[in-house]
Amino acid sequence: MNNLVSARRVLVVEDEVMVAWAVEDMLTSLGYTVVGPAARVDQALSLIENGSVDAAVLDINLNGEKSYPVADALIARGVPFIFSTGYNKTSVHTGYLGYTTLQKPLDGSILEKALAELLVPTMRMP
């Protein structure tokens, strides 16, 4: 297991219990520490406020409530995230189109690659 991965805490925001468990299983099998899961925006915001997270996987639609306030809180803290959705990319609010969006059901290898791209330290040129 990669020590850089095992030190990473990933917030899972998902309202469907079975999907949340599947994402949690994928992340733990990849060596990440899972924060949550949170099924509502207020739960996710509380987890962000009360703990540290290195990245997040956000379901866009949480039982009719959009997770964009969670995305905004993460953006304000410089925490990268991935949206997940059962809808197509055209359902993503235009202000968030620049963020990685994965289609459900999530594929473990695609999730692994997307998280790795988010969490790779930025190379600085001298």
C-alpha cells in the first residue's frame, strides 16, 4: 500500500446507502481513509468543519438537494473533489462543469485514476 494514499482522508457524500457502502469499499481497498459517508448537505458540511479531508466524492443529487454548497466549502478550503451522478453531465450546473464528474455506477479503476490525478502534488518549476 502506498503511504501517500493511506494518509489521505476522502469524504464520501452519498444519499443511497448501498452506493455509499460500495464507494467506501472501493476507497478502503485502494488504501484511503473514508470520512463519512454523509447523506445530506448539512452532515457533509459538519464533517468538513470538524475534521480534515484531503479529497471528496460528492453525489450531486442528495434526495433532491444539490451538493453544490459542499463543493463550495471544499473549494474555499482548497480541497479537491469529484462529482458522481446517475444523470448525464448536462445535469451539472454550469458553474461546476470544470470539475471531474464520474457517471454512476462508479468503476473502481476509474475512481482510482481520478483521485490519483486530484491528489498528485503539483510540480513547481524553479
